[in-house]
Amino acid sequence: MKIKKVDTPALAKIFLEIPLSLYASDKNYIQPLNEDVESVFDRQKNGLFAIGDCCRWVLFDSHGKAIGRIAAFFDTISAKSYAQPTGGCGFFECINDQEAAFALFDVAKEWLKQQGMEAMDGPINFGSRERWWGLLVDGFVEPCYCSNYNPPFYQTLFEAYGFQTYFKQYTYRRLTDGNIDDRYAAKAKRVLGMKGYHFDHVKRHELDRAARQFRMIYNKAWVNHDGVGKMTEEQANKLMKNLKPIVDPIGLWFAYYEGEPVGFFISIPDVNQLLVKYVKGKIGLRGLFVLLWNKWFKRCKTLFGIVFGIVPEHQRKGVEVGLVMESARVFINKKAKTGYEELQMNWIGDFNPKMMNLAQQIGAHIYKTHHTYRYLFDRTKPFERHPIL
């Protein structure tokens, strides 16, 4: 076997296309958009290169066939937020062979050591957490947009190497059939009646304002989490710009206190159902037609919750319940109009029992489980899981 660093366009193309052969017989696999993957490694598009770096490799067998890939990366802000400087590895794909997998993990580890790191998390993204984060260990169904999907044997490869579960991420699912439990609906109603609070979803012409509100809340609600840095104005605007072609305003909810935004619950139509599964990695004119066709005929059945946050001074006051309950109520009541049959709430960490409880209160159940692993380079150091919030 031979490992090559991705340093030419030809190797970058091989890196991108390796999954196509590995998942050729997997009916649940959906090829991501090439642009979504390539933008992670584009220095002009990924702002984390300003405070970090990334390297990629492709593994070839003795016959010259590509059989695996991996990327390693770090950014100085996230790295310094842990007890030991921690980088990441991701975009791992490999045949079911322990020697091959270990060779890929080794090259990522050695590169991160050279950058001053003392641990690596994986598989994660060189970017925001709502994309490409965690290893799928349960719920091997069609993935939602930019969600990691992999065969079950990857869990064995990661754990055999010595990766340990740093935290679990749950995707909760709630069908639109049936009403929300009256007990919780009554509690939410009381919250809605609290002086100074109200909840509303964004209108399509308000996306610029929504970007500002989202950034303000995000930077207050999420920066205290391990490995999460502040979001810049540019990043917030880019996020909303990317969402604009596919967003449904019914999924963009904000909580307000005396007119000031204090919380958000952001859900988007599953772009895999709208577009990605039909275009084989490239959008083009055909892809735009497919997108418009599927939106017009309401062929997307999943609204996909990607991020939730409440600013610290308004936490533990029932605002979380009010925001999610009101959005779920409207979502369920407008089923006939929207065509959605389910809500999937992505990325609820097992370190956040309050959010797990909240998902259960609206009648949602765990549908998929991802593990975010950590590997300490000094194997004598004690391993600690993510602290409970």
C-alpha cells in the first residue's frame, strides 16, 4: 500500500470520487454535491485557513487502485479550547481492512503532531458542526443533506485504532401525524403568554435580518461549547445566502424578548430529497430544473432541524419549550400546505440532556446516532468525555 498527499488536481479528483466505488452497492448512499466537499478544502472559500491548516491523503493498494482517503486539519481557536491542543480528521473512507484504515489514521495523527496537536477528533469537519460531523453507528437510512453516512464496519475500525467516544449526537424524528401532548402544549402556551416574549418565523424578504439575528444569538449561545469559535458577519451572510434557494421560511424560527432576538430554531427542507440524490454530484441546468420541480410539487417530505440556540440569560426560563413547541405546532398544522411528513432534529448531543428532553416532549424519538470520537496521542493520559451542560 502507498499513501499520497493530495497536492495535484488529479489526486484531488481521486479523493473526491473514492466513495463512488466503495458505496456502489449501497442503496442508501447519496453522493454529496462536489462543490460542498471541495469548498471545505478551498482556501478562498473556507475562512478557517486563515487560522489553521488542512492536509489530505489518498491510499492506494499494490495494484495502484485507490482504496481509502482521509483529511486532517486544525484551527487555532478550537485547538486551544481543550485541555490539550486538539485537531481533527474527517472525510474518512476506506475498504474493510484494518491495516489500510490504520495507515490513514497514522498519517493524519503524525501530521497533526507536527502542527503541535496532542489529540484528534473524528470524523469531523474543517468547518461548522452542522456538516460532516460524527460517525454513523445506528440508523443506516438515507442521510439528510451534508450528514455523514458510512458503512457499519467503520465503527470497528475507529475503535480498534483507539478512538474513544467523546460524545454522541442524536437525530430525533417526529412525524406530522398526531398532536403534541397536551401537557407540554399547555406549558408552552404559558410561556407564550409571558410578558415580553414572542415567537415568529422569518419571512422570505427578511433573510438579511435573519442572518444578523442568527449571528448575534449564535455567538452568545454556542461559543462556550468546546471547540466552537465565534461566527463572523461574513460567515453568517454566507450561510443565509446558501440557504436562500432552498429555504422554507416556516423552518426559520426566532424567539424575541421585548423585541430583541434571544433564540433560534433553524430547520431546512432536506436538500438531498430536493436535489442532491438526483444529480450525481453536479447541479448544472438539469439540477436547477429538478430543484424547482421538486419544490413546486412538494416532493420533499422532511424538514431538517440543523441548529438551535438560546442566549444564556434567557435559558432555563421555558423559552426553549415555547420556541420549539410553537414552531412544531405551526409545522404540524400546516402539513397539508407544506407537504412535509416528518421533522428531523439533527445534532442533539448526549451532553445536552435538556435538548434531548425537549425533543421527547414534542413526541420525537431517536432515529439516528453518530459518535464523535477523540484519540489522545499520549496513550497514558486519562480520557474524559465531553462535560454535561
